[in-house]
Amino acid sequence: MGRETMSNYNISRENAENEAKGLINSEWADRGLPIDPTYIAKQVGVSVFELDLPGDVDAILKYYQGGSTPAIFVDSRSALNRKRFSVAHELGHFVLNTRLHPEDGILETDTFYRDGNSQSGDNPVEVFTNQFAAELLMPSKFVRLLAEQSKTDLVLAADFGVSVEALRNRLNTLKIKLDSLTG
């Protein structure tokens, strides 16, 4: 990943998608669907662990050893699709942190959570990380291609390894209408 200073990096949906596309190209290549965010995280040096997390916290990105060792902790009680999205979301925080803090790094005290507030759409960082996760798990080029095959949202969600709700949000963002929706 190239390094830019905090003042030069724009926290935008477009940059989130470009970052995710870059990781897919460099770390996933032609492995097919569904894309495994845990595999990609490990490829870029981020360990992933499952454990019981408190309250409504789905995942945590935490830095250790002076900020040089990142780890994602995902709630072991969550459904598989939620775990996948949570890991992708926290990986988005990791990528954004490398862009915003290339020289000074991240401190051990820096911790990032995915919880109910992550979905509000008010915080630009959370919008970035959610958009990053959506593109990582449901790349726009594949969503468009598979949507043309007259599959239902339930089948597409299974193809991408995401919930129907996440898929519908992605279709809405991409302004894609399916001929056949379930429920």
C-alpha cells in the first residue's frame, strides 16, 4: 500500500472502493467468490481472532507492540455473514489508518470498534470502512455481472457470503434493480 500524508488523503466512498479493489487485486487475485476477508487481513499482516465481545460490539481493531502489530477480534457468537462483514469493516479501519498515519503510526491505545453506531452514516470514517467492506465482499464488477443473470437476492447473497440485507444495501448503493427479490 502506498503511503500518503493525512492532509493529502481524502476519506471518501471512491477511495474506500479503490482501496478494496487494490487489496482484492493484490491479495485475492482470481480465487473466486466468496472473498475471504480473514485471508486478506492475514496477507497484509493483521491477525484475526474470535472471542466473546461485550454488548453490541461486533469486532475490534487493536494495535499492540507500540502500534506495529494490528489484530482484529470478532465476536464468536455472531453469524458467519456478520463476522465476515465485521472483519472486512475493521480491515477498512486498518487500511485507512495506514493512509492517515503513515509516519507517526498508530498507538497501542488506539482501538476501533464495529458496533451499532458504525451503521449510522454520520461519521465519515465509518462510511469509509462500511463502503470498503461492501466493495471487498461484494465487488461492484461482480455484483453487476451476477445481477444480470436473473438471480434472486437470496442466491446473490449466498454467492457473496453476505446477508440479504447487506446485499440489498449494496444493490441500492450501486443503483441496481433485481427482477426477483425474496420476501
